[in-house]
Amino acid sequence: MYGTTINEELHVWTYEYSLDTPKALQDIWARYQDCDTWPEWDHGLDHVEADGPLQVGTTGRLTPKGQTPIPFTIVDVDELSTFTDECSVGELIIRFKHQLVDLDGHGTRVTHGVAISGPGADHMGPKIGPSVTADIPASVAELVKQA
């Protein structure tokens, strides 16, 4: 499942992709917790260096493929459920949300989303969003495979 939306009133461009898997929620969460190993399953990244554990306020640098490092901050964590990291690119704020939902003991729904907000996001989101999100389905599949 995937989709994109634009809320012009709030200047937000969003994308979301979900995959259901029989893998246990705890096993997938374990892959999230070691931020420095995110490039093992997120093929859009060359390198990640976190300054601490997966908790609100942790900062670090992530290097998208072929680009320079970008500072990030973990802005939301709900253990075994969701976390969100945020990057600023000029006046734009790019939030990457990762969510796990237990499927009544029959596996896990893994959802990765991106929200681009800030001045001009309604214009820039459709321009940069597709390249930012292009590898998300493959990355989620690899995350599930490695869990």
C-alpha cells in the first residue's frame, strides 16, 4: 500500500508505504534501534552516524546515496511502535516516520512515511519527494527480510 498527498493549506507533501509481514514486531524494532546499521536495510543511505540511542533528542548525520551528510534529530519515539527522525534542507523540514502495528499476533504491518513541510513544500514536495521516497518499498522489504 502506498500513496502521496499534498495539503496546500498546510504546505505539506506526504508519502506513505505499508507492508504486512508474518515477522514479529520486536524483531523489526530491533533493526530500528541500531541507527548506525540503517544502511544495511535502507539502500537509499550510504552511512548513518548517531550520537546516541534511538530516543527523542538523539542527533546524528545521515548520508543519502551520492550526497553529503545531513544532520538529523529523532523527534518522536514510542517503544515497539513508532519513531520519527527529522532533517532540515533549507527551509524545508523532512520527517521520516516508521511505524509498526501488531496484526493480532499474526505478524506486523510496517509503515514508512515521509512528510515534507515548510515554505514552498506544496511546490517543492512533488519535485523532491519522489526521489526521497523512491527506495522506500525496497528498503521496507529488506528491513523485513533482515528482521
